Amino acid sequence: MMSGVRRATILISTLLVAFLGQHCAVAFAPATSLINKPTQLRARPLFETANNPKLAPGDTLPNELPQIPFVTKTVPSDRSQDLQIGEDCGVFDIQQENWGSLGDRGWYTFCAAVATILTAVAVLWVYPPTGYADDFTAGLESIAGGNPHIVTLLFGIIFPIVHSGLASLRPYGEQVVGARMWRVIFAFPSLCLSYSWIAYFIAHVHDGYTFYDLSHNPAAHTIAWLINFASFFFLYPSVFNLKEVAAVEIPKIHLWETGMIRITRHPQFVGQVMWSAAHLAMVGTTFTALTMALLVGHHAFACWNGDRRLYQEHGEDFLKVKERTSIVPFQAILEGRQVLPKDVYKEFLRGPYAVIAVFTLGAYFAHPYMQGGAALVKNTGLVQGGILDGLFS
């Protein structure tokens, strides 16, 4: 039975590698090669109407979807008080989006790229008979002597070194393998380690000394839920550029000037503080406190590292934006260094924020499945080896 599973997984992995190689040949090609592609690979708008006739021969004209104010097309920001050297964040127009063909810079390629890397993570890391997440966690537990506090401490050391380290090496890595391939190299270990740390945290959240446990208190649950929900809106604006995240488009180090950046220059740090505080307020164990401290500490370091990388990329332009912003929320506004436009709310009524709201609600309702999955991982324990063992035998 096990050998059959392994053979099937090897076959799937071989097909994935073949697909990824074919995809990379197109996705990582110079922009000039895309211009000269045959007509059948030409990207087409996601929604096309009689007023926007860009259909290929033989295609039929789809019905135009109704426009949703703010969501499907961004209302321009009032940038009269801005330096206008940074970008406007969360800009979106659904009529300008392209499905394209597989290999183009459209959403078909995005879906294929995301499916490929998530499948690779599942096969090479998550699934115990073929992956190495269980071996990695078992190794940490062996080093820690089974102490979950030391295990989460090791996660809190290894993850920042890998995640922030690869981010810092980006300028050098991109020169060797290109921007898109470096994004894959950066994303894969980060996803693997994130999965393992999250699964371990959920499975051991009540370990250690318990100061209090308000997880079943309705009032505490409601307050924590509201803080958690709000924290996801502090995602760094570059996360909105999904095609860059998936390396379908060339990843860039953006200099943002609108939206959440007006409130805090490092919104992901603020969001992590909110998320960690809400979870710690619910479950007051020593294990939870240590894990939350490690997460916040990593994001605090990322504030310094992020400023360093932005200066390295944008030079004096970043220093000008830095002068008008602050890490502490609202500090620059209260000090008069940042002047909010009267209709600043329009910068938050945008498609990406609607997606975040839906995702956050989905993540909340998925909590029982996360807890069940983490319990399954813990109870399954170590399944020796993985799919790559044959390469090293």
C-alpha cells in the first residue's frame, strides 16, 4: 500500500516538474519574447464588451458584469498633498485584468503557478509519507528533548533567518537566477516553515504554565475576533500584487505612499502585534506568550530590515517618504508630517480589501479544521523519510 502511494506521488511530482519547467521557460523569459508570441497566446481582457472589442477570432462576446462601486474599479486617491514619488496602493480595475493563455502574464498562469507550488509543498513537505515536515519537527523535538517551549524557540530562530535572510539576499539572488525564480526560491521554504510552525503552535497552544484561559469566554472571544479581523487589513500593500507574489509578473520592491502607509509605514508589524495580542489575551500560557513574542520580535526586526531594503532600492525617494510616515500608527499624522486627504476612506474601499475581508472570515470559520489538522499531524507523528530519499541512498 505504501509503495503504491509512493509510486503515485513520484509520478505526480515528475509531472509537476515537467510542467514547472515548461512554465518557467515562458514565465521567466525576457519581456521582449512575450511581444513576439503567436496570436493564440495573446492575453485577452477578463471582461470584454462591445465597447471594448478585443476578442480573438472565433471567440464569442461575454456579457458585461455590473460594475461595483469602489470594488471593481478604484476611485482615484486625492494626492494633492502627497509627494507623488511613491505608488498608490490597492489600485484595481477589473476591466483591465487579463485571463490570458497559459504562459502569459494572466490569471490562468497565476492559478497554474499557485497550484504548482502548493502541490509541491504538499508532496515535498506536508504529506508525511512523501514529505519532510514531520522529519523536521521530529528533529527539533529531539534537539529540544521534547520541550515545546524550546521547539517553538527554535522555530522562532530558524524562520526569521530563512525568511528575512532570503529577502535580504534578493538583490544578489536576482542577478544569478532572475527575479521570478528568486521569488520561488524565497517562497517555498517560507511556506514550508510557516506551515510547520503554525501546525505546531495550534497543537501545543495550551502547553506550559496557564495563567488564564479565556478561550470559552464570549466577551473575550468577541473582542479578540474583532482585533484579529482588523489586524489582517494591516497586510503590507505589496501582498495585494498577487501576480508578483506568485512570480507571474516580475516582483518589485515597491515604494507606497497611500492607504495604510499613511497610518503606519510597516503595517504588517502593527497587524502582527494586534494578532498576537488578541491570541495571547485568549490563551495565557507560557507557550503562547513565547510564540507571540517571537513573532512580534521578528516583525520588529523586519521594520529595520524593510527600511534598509527600501533605501537600497529607492534611495532619497524613500527618505522623503520616511519623513512623512511613522512606524507607530498615527504618529506622523498627529505630528503634522502626514496630511490626510478629506476623502481618505476611498483609499480603503478597494477590491483588495474586500478580498481580505472574505479571506479573513473564511480563515475564522476554518479554525475547527485547522485544529483538527494540527491534531492529526501531532497524532500521526514521525513517518520516516520522504520522496527524495532515493536521491541520497
